[in-house]
Amino acid sequence: MQDRVFFPLVCFVAAAMVAAALAPAYGRLPSGSVSVGDRRYDRIVVDGVQLNRMIAPGKGRLALLGQGDARTMRVAPPGADAGASANEGPHFRLGADIETQFADHVIRVTVRARGAVDAPAREMQVKYQSAPDIHSSWRAFPLRREFADYSFDFRAPALGDTREVDYLGIRPVGFEGALEIERVVFERLERWNFPRR
């Protein structure tokens, strides 16, 4: 085979192999733990299609609404057995890289949300949890009909204090009404737990 035929054929086969490998991921929504690819841990924003990383293991119903970057996550009430733990209802699971970077820091969590248009919830609860006994407790926020920011600070424990995965639970209060989340922001603020000597 001549070089003029062989090298273009090899390039074509290589391009076809790369396209075939990437095809299953094309157009799929992201799922799994919230993680940081660009190594900027001071401010992590979860919005748009990244909201699809929220999960509801049997308690609560989720629906990603909208198109393109203008997406919101609709969270229906988890019901009577909502659970005390953040990971028992609708929640985001944070990756191990985030837990490592957040250790010993004050974390500001901001949820931009509103009551759902069709059946608005009156109140939202948010909880940051590092371990079953290390958490922010459920923080309650009255919801509006338009999107608004709701924030609280949490002191993340030292790495040696917990072997658990961090979670952010978000749920509407009550049996009726739902909420919509436009974005969630995690900000790493100052250290609060200085190393012991």
C-alpha cells in the first residue's frame, strides 16, 4: 500500500474510533457527585445542566426543567418520611475532592430558589452534612414566588474527624407544594480550626 493511501486511511480510522468512543456521552446529562474540574474551590457553582446531579433516593421527585443554560430543578415534597439525614431525601453528594478542600473551613452555602410556579411550597429546608453527627441542622427559609438567594454558613470538620461523604440536602416543607432551584453556590471562606501543636 502506498503512503498516499495508508496515512490518510489511518487518520480516518483513528478519527472514527475517537468519535465512536465519545458518542455515548454526547448529549447525556451529567450525574453523580458534584466535583471540581478546574481546581477552583473558593467558589463552586452548580447550575444549568449540572443541577441534574441532584438525586432523590425514593423520597421526593425531581425534574430538570428548561432548555440550554436556563435550567431549574423542580423538587417535589419527600412526604411524611422525609428523614433526618440530608442524604435520605433530595440532595447533592459532594465529591471527595471538595470534602478535602473544605475541611477546617467555614463554608457558605447559597441556594437560589423559589416556590414552584404550578404548586408553590411556602418553605424550604437546607442541610449541610459531613457525618451523621456533624451537620448544620435543617435551616428553614420562607420561599417567594420569584427567585431569591438563601444562605447560611457551616464549619466543615477536619479531615480526621469524619470518614463520611458530604451532602447538601434541599427539600420543600410539607406534603404539598414544590420548589425550583436555579443554582447552588458553595463558597470556601476562612479557616476556623487551626492545626493543633
